[in-house]
Amino acid sequence: MSKVYVNPLPVRIWHWANALMFIILIVTGVQIRYLDIFSLMSFRTAVVVHNWVAFALIANFFIWLLFYLFSERNKAYHPEFNIVKLANASFAQMKYYGWGMFRGEPNPHHIDPYDKFNPLQRMLYQILMLFLLPLQFATGLMLWDVKRFQPYIDLVGGVRVVDTVHVLIFIFFVFYMFFHPYLATLGHTPTAHIKAMITGYEEEYDEQAAAGS
């Protein structure tokens, strides 16, 4: 067993702040959308909190973007452009998640400070951080001030289109917030990845040594 420092303090602060803001946005978003079903707070309070937290999340996103653009650790997000290599690594990871880990097989991905995400995680984060989240920001800004952004709203098909896209991405993130904690339990112990996001150190389990002991 060895420990690898993969999550610096800024990353950990960003992660937990991001998680908290996601939860608040989901709660207030549900309250705004389904006012006739839920009454956790007043509509006005939900809108005000939703808007302020959304702007804080946008600021947090740009902090993440700047950190990874100007840090050596941005290699963790670099895509694999070799299609064959990407396909083989992704398939190996899918096999591990599908049945390998239930049979005690070793994880094909070994954590490194500059390569902390396996191929599936890397693709997912690229989709989330570089496509879905910016798109959610854009649609949210349009709905925040329809009059100001009316030309752009008309360009993409009207308020109904913008609102639909915003809600669909919202639903995706709701499911993601339930799925993400499950993925966090898939380390060599159920709490290994969670501890790493608290202490910064990921425990790298030596399967070969364990098998020989």
C-alpha cells in the first residue's frame, strides 16, 4: 500500500464548494419548477438563492478552468487522441467495472498525480466540464434576463427551447449527483476515494503484492 498526493488543497476546496452549490441549485431549481408540489421556501427566495448560487458556481468554474489551464495537473484532463488506445483502455475499464472488481481482479488504471482519472472518468469529466456545464450556464443566463438576451434566445429557437435544454441538463445533473457518490465507493475500499478528497492522498493498492502475500 502506498499513498499518492493527487488532490491539492485548492482542488479539494473547489470540489466540496462545487458539490454544495450543486445541491443548493438542485433544491432551489426543484422549488422553482414544481412550486405547486413542494413548499420548502417561497418562490421569490428560491429564485434569489438560485441566481446568486448560480453566479458563484460560474465563478467557481472559471477558477477550475484557470487552475487546470496554467497548472501541470491539467494533464489529468487531456483527451487521448489515439482512438485504438482509447478504445482498448475504455473497454478494459468497462470490463473491470462490469465484473472484474466483483471477482477481485486488479484495476487496469493506476492513479498518478498527472493521470488520476481512468479513461471513462476522463471522457465523462470532459463532457461535463467542457460542454454540459457551460451550456447550462448559457441557458441559465438567458432565462435570468430574457429581455437582455432576447436576440440570442430567438437565435436558438425561443424561450421554450432554452428552458427545455436547461431543464434536461438539470435532470441529468440530478441523476449525476446520485450516481457520483456510488462511483466514489469503487476504490479498493468503499471510502478510499472519499478520504482522498478530504486528505488529498489516494491510497494505491498493490494488487500484485497482495496476491503474493
